[in-house]
Amino acid sequence: MTEPLPDRFGAFPSRAPMPYGSSSSSSLADILERVLDKGIVIAGDIRINLLDIELLTIKLRILIASVDKAKEMGIDWWEHDPSLSSRHTGSPLEQENRRLRAELEALRRDRADEQEPAERTAERRDSSGTTARERPQ
Amino acid sequence: MSTGREPLTYVYAVARRTDRLAVLLAGLRGIDRAPVTLLTEASDSSPAPLAFVTSHVPHEAFNESALRAHFEDLEWLESVARAHHEVVQAVAAEQTVLPLRMATVYQDDDRARQALGEQRSTFARRMAAVDAHTEYGVKIYLPPPAPAEPPAGAPAAEADPAAPTASPGKAYLQRRRVQHRARERTYEQAQRAAATLDAIAARYAVGRVRHAPQSGALTGPQENVLNDAYLVPDEEARDFRAAVAQAAGDFPEIRIEITGPWAPYSFAMPPAESSAPTEGERAP
């Protein structure tokens, strides 16, 4: 995310005599507003059609607008969108949990592979035996 | 084309081809630092034919699905938006320009030329409408809500007798009331400022587009309550700006900000046409 430009506030008097001053001093919000929303629309070959642009602009508005407010409204799609959020991977605890699950899964698979040559039926019998033993009777 | 490897033609704006513009563009770089060129269409035989201001962009980054993804990447969007904007502003500094919406992309130069030819009369009309005019943005901001302490200028009669003796609840309510009144005053000022700006616009501007007020991270803590764009004839620009600056001085409790000069982004499309933008598609 880009910082708001700090010198925006006093920009007017100093820029008055210089027409079309460097656009780097224009705020990103102003530029996006004009460049995305406005301008003449002609259909390109490859295009985000108008509706898409509007939807994207709305999404962006929320993004560059107050994230907190959007969350209050229950709009938090970017949190779960891997392309947008570094947080989508979850907290360290969640990550560890996921890693452990993956490991467990891998171990299970390894075990299954080992048993493969020794006949599938044997495995089934074995596992049913286990459950039978665990069942309180 | 099916390989999708050839670069695409990105169009920034419509302008008229002149020698001066060609020289200016020679020193300009667009998206990804690509050289910016003018595309004209053969059938336009006027001395200053309408031209697309274009550059080539990589297919990988600007095909439909890539664009879709990129449009939600604020960093990418900023760099492309700024590049787009810089090209448009550079042309606008030299002559009349019709800015195109960001990410108008054609398969190749020939397709872009064809599109230019199809819509030449529309472009010519819009160019005439914004010729020798410049866009300015005017915004009104309210200061962030006052802190809990009563402001220095708070009416002494209210604050004084209450402060030492009042119960915490009463003091709280009184503080709230002072805050509330200050807020009311600010809103009232904003309203009068907006009326003043209307009067200024009536004198100097020929068009107005009302943008949605901006809010949040990119705007700072102040609340934006008015976000207008005005189309001002160039010979009135100085007076217009002076009048807005004067108004800013007259309303000290709010902030009036003027931005620009901008290329006429907000006026490139006539208001009526903006709801039927794809009609050019249907043309053969």
C-alpha cells in the first residue's frame, strides 16, 4: 500500500503558476478516480468490460477506503483471497496446524503404501480389529 | 495471434498529430518504460489528423485474465495508473487531449487504427468540447472530530462554572455538547462553502462532475464531503483558482483543496453517452 502523499496539503499556492505540474504530486486516490472511472470509453479488443471495471472500482474503493469500515459491513473478501492478502495463510498456529495435518496425512499414506503389498484384505481386517478392540462392550 | 506472444497496443488518449507533439512524445516513456508513439489512420487527411497516443505492452500482463487479476493488485494498479496519467498529462500540457480510460488495449496497431477510424467523428466532437479547457478538482474536507478536551475557543460561559464542580456524568455531557456544537458549526461552514463554490463555478466553469466523496486510507483522517471536478476555460483558470483560494481563506474551520490542472478526464465522455459506452462495438 502506498502512503498518502504528505505534501498534498500545501500544494496549491506553489503549483499555481506551473500548469500541468508533475503528476507525482497528485494523490493516488485522485488519479485512480479519474484514470479508472472516467476517460472516454472505447471498446478495446482485450478489455475489462464496463461492468467489470465498475465492480473492480467498487472493490478498490473499499480497499483504498477504510478497511475497518468495510469489515464492519462484513466485506472482507480480500482476507481470504490469496492474491490480495498475505494473511490468508492464517496465524502461525493455524499454519503449524496445517503443517502437522499434512505431515500426518503423509505418514498415513506411507503406512498404507507399506501395507499395500501385504494384501488389501489384511489391512481391512486389521483396522476392523482395532475398532473392535476399542469399542466398549 | 493465437500464440499470444506479440505485444499488444495500449491506448492512452486521443490527440491531434503535430510535429511538436511528436517531438514531445519522443522523450516520453509509458507503461514499463516503453516508447510512446502516435498512431494515425490513413483516411484522415487533415493537416493535424486525430491520433491515438499508444505504446506496446506485453501480452502476458495485459491479456484479459491477467488484467482481471492485476486490477485487484493496488501496487500494479498504481504503477500503471501513474504511467497512464503521466502520458496523458504530458500530452495535455501541449495540446487538447481526450484521455482514455485505463487499460484500453488492442490486439495490434492495425486494430487500433481501425477503431480510431470508426469513432473519428465522436472523438472530433469531444475534442472540440474540451478544447482550450482544463479540469480542476475541488474538494471540501472537514477536520477530524474534535478531541475530548473542549477546544480553546469553546464558549467560556458554558465550560467555566461546570468544570470544577460538575459530577463526572454532567461534565461528560457538557463536553459532548461542546463537541456536538463544534461539529454542527463545521457542517454549517461546509454547507456555506459549497454554496460559495457553486457561485464561483457558475461564473467561471462550463461543466461540473460530482465525484463520490473519497474516504479512508488514501485520504487521511479528514472527512471528504464534497469532491467535484470542474471544466474551466483556460482564460478563466487563473481567476477561478484565485476565487477558490479566496473561499478557502473565508472558511477557516474546513479545508478547501483545489487539485489540477488535470487533463479533462471527467469530461471526456458527455454525460448522456456514458451510459451506453459499448455502442462502438456494434459498428462494423
